[in-house]
Amino acid sequence: MNNDFLWGSATASYQCEGGYKEDDRVQSLWDVYLHEKGLENGDVASDHYHFYEEDIRQMAEGGQNAYRFSLAWPRIIKDREGHINEKGIAFYRKLIETCHKYHITPFVTIYHWDLPQYWEELGGWLNKETCYGFEHYAKVCYEAFGDLVKDWVTFNEPKYFTASGYLIGNYPPGHQEPYEFIQAAYNVMYANALGVRAFREGHYEGQVGIVHSFAPVNGVDDSLLTKIAMRYADNYANNWILDTAAKGEIPFDLLSVLSQKYDLSFIKEEELQIIKENTVDFLGLNYYSHMLVKPYTEGETSLVVNNSGKGGKNTVIIKGWFEQIFDLPDAIYNEWGTQIFPQGLEKGLKEVYERYHLPIYITENGVGVKEDVKVEMVEDDYRISFMNDHLSAIMNAMDAGVEVKGYFAWSSFDLYSWKNGVEKRYGLVAIDFENGLIRKPKKSYWWYKDLIASKGAAVERKHWY
């Protein structure tokens, strides 16, 4: 790894900040959804709003040279008219200045799921006005922080939050309507293009990209039917984000199939032109696992996500398209039913780079586990093994010519993990949520520090292909 490689960790505003009523922050759709349903929420979370300097200092002391975090739209823009909350701007300037104080490169995501409730009330991502609201918000961010930030991300995981909110129904707004998912997915990618255009037109220094919940697709065999199922799965999981952001083109075969059943008249030619003309500078890939698929056999579309970690099942069946396999007898799965499959990252990186020839950052990679943090130090050898093997996959891909420019462990410290609450822990640093939010580095934190000092040479290399 060269000296410019970013070695960091990542968080998201709603998952770590807390301070949900402080300094004129308005409500997000997550605040309303979780409060109304009486679910565990991020009102306090890791209280990064007050601990940010300690947290950033701890990153620096762990050898990290970059921090990927998100800005909270409800902290920065007060209302649909676009009025700016100067207290929110001041908070993030302090946070970013603190990054520079500790020689940490800020890698900033503009939108990581916390849509202001005032937009949700008008339909959220089903309403194109939200796209223009995002464009204004992005401009405000570039203008307010552009002197301090050179690495920008428009959206975190468009597929994940739109599918979860409008198709699966396990995230707000909690709908299960395929047509709404299609509309929301398109609107988010249109908003992405508007955000990229605002960056270009403002002539800001640096680069702007998008972050995708990357699930490279593998098939059960090499048959024609399996390859067709793989294409359906790839369009569903990856291509409508990556093709659209990197090439400016929504996959035509996907639009063709959808148009047979759904009215796509909400897609306008002038918007497609904006998408075509405003592509990203880099791709951020969040990798946790791959998708193993087989041809569709029978039954209705069924999408179930295990948010409990208590033996619940995951199901992905899209009628007429494909079925995802979650129960391979020899595979290793975490408590939430996700397969641990580092070799999928190596293969996926090669495929993405061959297809788009854009620089890539691994913007999230980690493993969630239920941990006892009352101990002196969490001995998370499983996390060390997970990170080592995925870094080996990345280095194998780099040896094959893939341009990977950074790695961000998810997450910097324990945080609120959406519907999984705080018991699903990803952090390099433990947080005792029941005892004053005390921060204690885990074994993986120290391992990562030594690894960074070696510029990656300490990775125990593995080869699968």
C-alpha cells in the first residue's frame, strides 16, 4: 500500500451522534418511525455529538488517517424552504476541523438515510421535490465545508434504504410496494446526479462519488438458466446503482422488463440526460457478503430480513427472476444469517473495476457480534480474522491491477445499528451504553493499528482463486 492509501473507519450520523433535539436539529423519519413504534432508537446512541473529539483522537492514536462519517440533513436544513441551521453548520465545522487537528482525512457522506420528516410528510423519496431538496442541501454542504473537505459521497447505499423502506418494509416508511421501490430507486439516482452536478458547477476542489451496498452475484452452477437468474439478481442488487452512477445509464434490460408490468412515465428524458452527464469520480463499496443465487422455482415474491440475530431467517425470492440461497451446509454464517465470504470481495472488485475503470474505496467492511463489553478488553479475534481475510481479498485484487485507494472498517466504535439496536456491535472500540458511554479499545483496534503501521504488510495473505 502506498503512502496515500486511506486507512480509516466509518460511522453514520443517526447511528452515532445522539443529541437528537440539540441545537435546533429537526426530526428525521427515523425519529418519528422509532418513537411511534416504541422501538430502540438513536436519541443518544454513542453520543458522538459530545464525544467527537475523544473519538477522533482515538482514531488517530490507532494509526488511522481517515474518518468516513455522514452529515445529518435534519441538523443542517430546517425546513422545506431550505433555511440553514447555522448551529448545525458550526457543529460539523468543529468536527471536521478536529479531524484536521489529528491529521485525519474527512471522507464525508451527505446522505446516510436520515431524511428530514418534513420531506417524508410529502412522500419522501416518492416525491421528486425531495430530489431538489437534496440538491439544495448538497450545495449548502459543499459551500459550508468545501474548504475543509475534498472527498465527498452523495448517498450511502441507495439500494439498501429504498428496498428496506419501500419493498421489504422493515425500515421506514415501512411499505411493501414494488412500484414505490422502483420510483424511489429512480428518484434517488436522479438526486445523486443533481448532487454531482452541483459539485461540478460549483468548481469545488476534490472528488465526489457514491457508496453502494455491494453484493457481488455468484450462481449455483454454470447453466444458462442460472446465468439469466444471476443477471436479474445483479440488476436488482447492483447494476441500477453502479451503472447509473458510473456510466450514466440505467440498465436497459431492467427497464425493459419493468416496463412490461409498471408505468415508467415518471422517468423523464430531461432527467435521464442529467443522469447521463453527471457521473461520479469514484465508487465506494460496502462489502459484508455476496449473493448466491439459483433460478426461480415457485412461490410469490418474498423478502425477509433477520433484524433479531436470534436464529431468524433471511429470504430473498423475486418471482420469475431468482432465489437467493442462505443455507449452504458448509458455509459460515454470522448470528444474523449473513455468510462470511471474503473471496467474494476479490472477485467482485475485479468485476467492478473491469466494468467501470474508476477508483474504488472499500467504504465499509466489518462483522456484527453480540459482545460483553464489561470486560477489561474485548478479545475479538473473530473480527481480526474477518478483517484480515477481507484485506487479503482486497490486496489480491490490487495485485491484479484493481485501483483500491482506501479501506474503512465498519465501525469506528460501537453504535446504534438501526433495527438491531446496540446489541449488534461492529466497533473497533467498545462503548458501554449502560455505564456512562465509556470507550475501551478492543483487541481489533490494536491489531488494526499495527497493520496500518506495516502499510498492510502484516496481513496474512490468503488465495482462493
